[in-house]
Amino acid sequence: MIINPKNTYGYRETLEGVKRLSARYSGILKEEKSGKSELSREIPLLMLGHGKRKILAVSAIHGREWVTVNYLLKCLECYCEALWYNRLYAGFCLRKLFEEFTLCAVPMANPDSVEIALHRETPPKNFQGEYYLCKDNARGVNLNANFPFHHRKVPAYRHPGEFPSSEKETEFLINLCEKQNFEMMFSFHSRGNTLYFRDCGNREIKGDGEIAKALGRECGYTLEKPTQKPENYAGGFENWFRHKFRKPAFCVELVLDENRDFRKPFEDFEQALCFGKTRKTLLVAMQCLSQA
């Protein structure tokens, strides 16, 4: 196997993993040209499958949540191996799913922040606290508060940026979504083993409740009630996606233990992320769309 999720995946390791995966599975997995971070790091972008219907999966929009990179890369490798050998995976016929769908994956949306959190790279001027807790990009902006959805309502302590989509990373994700016409998106985060699927600013999106229930049932997530306060959902990636496209968008918190120490590698990766269940997240969602 190429990806060992028990190791730490910083920027260099992620690029190496992406290149090795796309080389081994070149017939089904393709590395695409992408955008750059504020410090001119490439933002990795992979496309899996040949289907006309597209969904998006993004991880590490916050640097301190680097374990989501491990998760998404490992999912991609497992899916690729099953497709390559035409095997069932977790009970799913992937060949059928990926003939209908293409999965667009951004395993490290905020590479500068990951390098600050993991390797103590120089943090932004407004940063205070331990390096491993850094979530903002190199300019001190929280990307998950920088999207053009009620941006003026985001509290200053969340570091939303001077204006909506002011950051290169945010602009890249917006352009990607507008270009690809995704039917659904996932933003992977690290704490709580919970699923956020609706906010009061957007209210119900067609199909979001049914997909959320399936994800709770099949993957073990606790379903959170619709986010009520604008200051909690304004400027958020998935919230902007719902507003812009009126399609389902999910924030997934993966790690079961909310008090987990993120300064150490995840030697118990499978248990900590309930990987036996959470590995099915994207597959369950695609199946729901297919059967709708």
C-alpha cells in the first residue's frame, strides 16, 4: 500500500502520495492542475472515475486538522485498489458507482496552515498559541469563514478576512465548484464523529435529510441539528455551497475523541476515525444520489 495513515502527512508527503497514487492507478485516477496557496504551494487535486455526475471532497481546510488528509488519501487508495481489481469494497460495487460518478478530491486545501501546525513554519502575525493548534492560512485568515455567504456576520475572532473570498485558497475552491457543477460536496474536519448537514440560513436543501440519515445509519455519525446562529455558519464553505448551488453539502467531523492530542501520529488511525464505518461516507452518498 502507498498510503500509511498512521504516519504524519505534511505537504511534501501529501504531494508524494498523490503522485504515487496517480501513477499506480493511472487509468482511473488523474492528477489535475490546480491553484496555489498564499505561499505559492500547489493545492493537490485528484479526479477518480469517469462518470458525468460529480461530487467534491475536501480535507485540511484547517491546518491543525491534518489527519483528514490521511483519511481522504486512504479512502482514495482503497477505492482505487477495489476498482483496479474489480472487487467489492465495503459491500459496494465501485465499478458501477464510478461509471456514473467522478469524485473530485482536494486532500490538502490549506497547505501553508498544515506546515505551520506540523512543522512549526513561521505563523501569521496575528497567531497566538501553540503551533499545532493553527487553523488559519499564512495571512491569518480562517478559510472556513472567508466564503461569500453572510460574510459581514462573521465575528472578528474567527478571522474571516478583510472581504469575502480574499484568500487564494478560497478563490481556488470557489472557481473549482463553479467550473465542475458538483451535485454534492463534503468538507472533512477532525473532531466529534458528527455530521452537519443543514443551517437555518439556507434551510432545507432537497435530499439533504435523506442522505444525512443514511450517513448516520451506515457510517455511525451523530447528526447535528441545523446550525441556528449566523455567526456559526456565516462564511463557511459548505454553507456557501448550499447557498450558491442549492445542493446538499456536508461538514463531517471524523475523530471520535474530541480531546485527542494532535501533536502525535495516529498509530490507532482505524479506531480513532472509526475507519471501518467512515470509509463508506462518500460511497453511501453517491449511492443515495444514484437511487434518488
